[in-house]
Amino acid sequence: MGTGAIVVLTCLQLLPAGTVYYKYGKMAGNPTAHWYPFAGATISGSTITLTLTDGADGDDDLQQNSAITDPGGPVMPMGVPVGAASIPTLSEWALLLLSTLTGLFALAWLRGRKVAGA
């Protein structure tokens, strides 16, 4: 095998549990380019550490030529929420005030209809 390299990727946010690093390319056992989970990746928090070897799985051209081609990226498991966002609502008192005002406007509208119809 050729020389190796350790690449550290830092993401802007924590990666959810179950995140896997996938690579696109050829493997020694499958020379057709395809997506596959890369065993040389370690994921912890917001950091992905890749251990790459020139000419081995993870190097797209599979040649010991002092160049490692590394197309790939993290894949988050389906169904795992990335982040929950709170939805702003009115307080109980604001809802009571809004309901009271709506009732008063409805009452005034009904009184106006009775006066116009009389």
C-alpha cells in the first residue's frame, strides 16, 4: 500500500447519532464507481476524521501515485430530526384578551345589523 493521510473535517453543527461517511468511487473488490460507507471514517460530535491510504479503498483511482482522490460526505440516517424549532405562540392572557376583543366586535356587529334592519 501507498502512503497515508489523515484528514479532519469539522462541521458547523453536531452530527446526529448514526451519521456515516460515504464515499463515491471504486473499491478493490468492486471496480465500478458506486456509493459505499467508508470504514476509515471516525465521527465524533461535529468532527469527521478520515484515514486514507494511497491506492487503497477510499482512494478513487486505486493507484499508488501520491495522489488521493476523495469524493464523499457525511450521510445522516433517515428519520432522525436534525433540529427542532420552537413555534412561537401567544401567552394565555394574550389569548384571553384576543378572544374577548373578538367577542366584543362580534357583539357590536350584531347590534349594528339589528339597528339597520329595524
